[in-house]
Amino acid sequence: MTKIDTSTPLTDASAMPVGAHIEELRKRILIALLALVVTTVASFAFAEKGIEYLAIPVGGVENLISLEVTENVGVYMRVALLSGFILALPVMLYQILAFVLPGLKPAEKRSLLLAIPAAVLLFASGVLFAYFVMLPAALPFLISFITVKTTLRLSSYFEFVTSLLFWIGLSFEMPLAVYVLARFGLVKASHLLRGWRYALVIIAILAAVITPTPDPVNMGLLMVPLFLLYLLSILFAHLARPSKNS
């Protein structure tokens, strides 16, 4: 039996045995995790500045308190991990695409490679939207919900902020995810267009889960861009429809 070299992707993925596919997947996951570790460690250099910047919506770090010995370190690691994830996102996406690209046609490879910068841009847009729109709207409501003096704890505040930034950033990837699915023929623009009412209900549920406050104003702040992203997804699905000549 001829030994197959899995160090480089094959041009014909269908010729690879199952074991070679598993080995290739393992290698891609390992590289992605390594990239995340490297970028997270590199983020230690500016994590403190990130903490100061993320604390601006509550008036700065001086308005937060720390109660546990390890709390400061935990927050430092959490901010570094979020920063590391954003920096490693292009590498992680490339590893995912590198695993599936060998089995695709040349036109499909070119279109999917363009997904890497698009994914980074969409995630960054979601993070910026969460920071500049959602946080200023949500924090005053949460802090002044009842007339009780609120002293914000360092760990709980940064758990709240980093989770909000991450999940809203991830939700902004919807158009790209739909584009990839449409490129493989798994969804169609016409189906998405007809199902906009169901999508609106799903978006409302998603906004209720992600939004940190129960009031309809903050839910609406998230629902509007998510629904606009859904409409953009329909356009992407139309542009990505499989071509018989590709």
C-alpha cells in the first residue's frame, strides 16, 4: 500500500482515506489552537490598556472594586484571551478553509478565501457596535434599575463586557455563514426571502438571550442590525449560488 503524505493538502480530497482526513483535521486544529495561544500571550503586552479602555463606559477602572486575590489576574487573562481570539481569527479561519478547499473547484476556492478578511471585518464591526452602541445603552439601565447604590465588581463587569463583545461579534458573522452555506448549495436566497418572518422571530429570541437587559429598547438596538444583516445574507446567498459552469 502506498503511503500517503498528509503534510500538504491533496488536490483531490476524495482520494484521501478516512484516516488521512482525520490526521489533516487534527493538524489544522492544532495549528489554530497554537495561533490562539501565541496571540493570547502576545496580548499580555497590552491587556492592561485594554482593561482601561473597556472600563471607560463606567468612568474608568477606579470605579470598580476587586474582592478576591486572583480576581485581577482572572480579568487580565480574560481580556487577553478576547484580544488573542480576535488576532488569531484570520489564522483559525484559514485552517478551517484549508481543510475543505482541496475538495472544491477553483472558483469555489477563490470565493471562500475572500471570506477570511470579510469574517474579520464583520466580527470587528460587531465588537465595535457592542462597545459604542450596546454598552452605553445597557449600563445606565442596569446600574440605575432601582434606587440602590451600585458598586461594580471588577470580575463581574469584565465578564459581562467581554461576553457581550464576543457574542455580538459572533452574531455579525451571519451574512458570511449564509454565503458559505449557499456556496455549497445548502441554502437558497429564495428560501431565506420567504422565511423572513420566521427569521424575525429567531432574531428576537437571539436578541433576548444576548441583550443584557430585559427592556425592549435595548433588544431593539440589537434586533435592527441583526435583521439588516439577515437581509444582507439574502443578497450574499444570491451572489453565492452555485454556478453550473464553475
